[in-house]
Amino acid sequence: MKTSIFEIFKIGIGPSSSHTVGPMRAAREFVTTLQREELLTGVARLKTELYGSLALTGRGHATDRAILLGLSGEVPDEVDPALIGMKIDGIRDSKSICLLSTHRIPFDEAGDLLFLKMQILAGHPNAMRFTAFDKAGEVLKTDVYYSVGGGFISRVGDVDENAARKTPPHPFGSAAEMLQIGDDRDLAIWEIVLENEKTWHNEDAVRAYIHRIWEVMENCVSRGLETEGILPGGLNVRRRAPQLARKLSVQGTSDPLGAIDWVNVFAMAVNEENAAGGRVVTAPTNGAAGIVPAVAHYYMRFVPEASIEGLERYFLTAGAIGILYKENASISGAEVGCQGEVGVACSMAAGGLVAALGGSNRQVEYAAEIGMEHNLGMTCDPIGGLVQIPCIERNAMGSVKAINACRIAMRDMDEHKVSLDQVIATMYQTGLDMQSRYKETSLAGLAVNVIEC
């Protein structure tokens, strides 16, 4: 076990964790490395090459903007979304870029930022190569990075820095091991995760971070419920969450399924904000960022016994489930399709809700298994390469599935036949078997069968 919930839940910007957040982090890391190795001031040109899914859907996912921001020194959790347009326009208008905000060089986007749509590197579908040249045109440094989902990046040749982390008291590599630890030590899953996190952060910091991600999620929902207009990208998709919220507010609470209507709106509000490049939390990705907050809002608004303590249990438990998928399978749509994004988020939220409601460890595991089992095989086929159709509604559907999975698990006390570990393995194998054109390339599925408008 080497992943922290601080990494599963990252604060960043939309529209994509693997195509926006990851490339921004990689670009900044490359120029930071140049500075550390005292090469930055000798750079006269810097070229970025994007491969595979990053090339095929990169423009729709704002990968070009992310690269420019990262090279300028911006980081996803700190950059102001309201100022991004001005920063990008400044680079393009001046045809120059200030690397790490300290060293300005000419920048010709047509020749220095290349989308190599017909080329794929062996390590991962989301690949990028950065090359720095001196005044004589000689290579100063070149590195290949992979954006492996959820904003995580890896550089070719690097040793996994998490491998050197101090081992937590309750390491688990599978759901079965996690359940066994709970049985042996009489600990709930959220308690196991909290004790493990305290290896790397003090308890106050862990709880403060949970409250911070909840605050960002709340703010994201609020912005999504208030902001009208058309989403960027050319599909002319109208923001629907504000109008739907107004209708529900007028309707009142007589409809027995009114809570589900609100869950749909919460999820759509987040993903409309994400599609517009707003501030979101990877949970575990941007494309699936609406599910965990929508279910958390359901818990806080519609469950009478809801509490902050229950919310902490929710996030700690959801984080544990996300770690299992991250370490044993994938959370990258470009690698395993949308089952690795919406499916994983649904699984996380389902198990987390059980914990918030005081369910047992085995009920958590059962709910998480149901949440993925009924998302198996889901393709990633965004129309126009934009995180809009079907992504926004897909988050609403995933949120409702998560709540239903929780309800089934907490009411069915018999032993279930399929384990969470088995469904994680199945998801990963299904993703590997899936044709690449159905994995965040916009070369198949809805992306080619629906005419862009």
C-alpha cells in the first residue's frame, strides 16, 4: 500500500484529471527539473509532443492550455480559473512563454506543441515528451511522462517515490486483506485508513484535508447551481443544473423520489463546472468528479442523522476503495474506459455512504462491489473530445447507482457471491480487452454516431 487519500482526492481544475491536471503537473515538473539542474537559463526553445489519447482528445480536454500553464509554473490546485484565459491569450498573442515565470523564450505553438495522433508510446495511452534545446539547437534535456489517471503522473526512468514512504500500521493490498485487518483488530475501514494516514500526516492535518475537499466540493456545487450559460468547446451544451434546481425548489418535497432529483442536479452541477474548467476535486478523476460530492450532499441534506463525523467516515472509506482500484487496476479512461472513472467513483461513493450510515465493513465491501459490477464494460466515448456528452449525465446516473448499491448492501445480510477484489480484477481485464478506440479517443461510440452541433 503506497497511496494516500490526499492523492485520491486532489484539488484541481477541469475538464480532465488525466488530460488537464496530469499534463499541467508534468510540464511544471519538467521545467522545475531544468531549473534544479541549472539548465533553465540556457533554454532557447522547448518542444512538447503529445501522443495517443492526449493527442486525439487533448484539445477538447484543454491539454494545450494545461501544458502552457504548467510550463509557466502554474499548479492545478492554486491556479485561478478566472485568470486562465488571460494567461493563455498572453502567451499566444506574444508568441513567447516565460518558463517557470522566470525565463522567457519564443514559443510557436504550431511547431512547439505537437499533437501526434497516429503515434502511441508503449508505457501508457496518455504520453507526452518534453525536449529543451539551447541556442545552437542542441538538446539540453528530454523526458517522457505518462498521465496515468486521476492527475497522477510518472516519468520514464524514475523510481516510484511512494515506495520509499514509511509503511503504515495496517497496509492492505486487497479488499480481503482490509476486511481481515478489520476483523483481527476490531477496526472499521475508516479507522484503518485514518491510522494509516497518520503515518504520513498528523491526525489534525488528515481531518483538515477532508474538510478542505468537502469545502471545495460544496463551493463547486454552489457555483454549478448558480452559473448559467453555454459550456465552452463548440457543442453548445447548455448548463442545466441551475434551471433544474429552481424547478425542484418550487416543486417542494411532495415527490417521494425528490431526493434523487436533487442528487442528479448536484452531480450535474459539479460536472458542468468541470466542463467549464472550474475548480473541482478528483474523485478519483475529473470526468467522474460529480459522484462523490453528489452522494455526500445527499447524505448531508436528506439523511436525518447526518453528521460531520459521518462525512469523515464517508471520505475515509471512499478513499480506501479508490486506493484499491488505483493500486490493483486503473482509474484512467484512456486505459480502461469510463468504468475506471465513473465506475470507480460509483464504487467509492457506495461504500463510503454505507460507512457514513454506520454500516459494517462487509456491507461497505458489498456496496462497493455492486457499484462497479453494474458499470463493467462502460466505454469512454466523449463527443468532440469534450467532457460533456455523455459525461455530465453519466455522473448523475452513477450517483443514483451508488445510493442504490448502498441500500441493497445494507438490507441484504446474506453472503454475496462476487467479491470486490474479483470485480476490480474483472474491471481491469475488461478494460485491457476493450478496443482502444472506445477508450478516450473519440474514435468510436457516441463520439462518431452523434453529429456534433
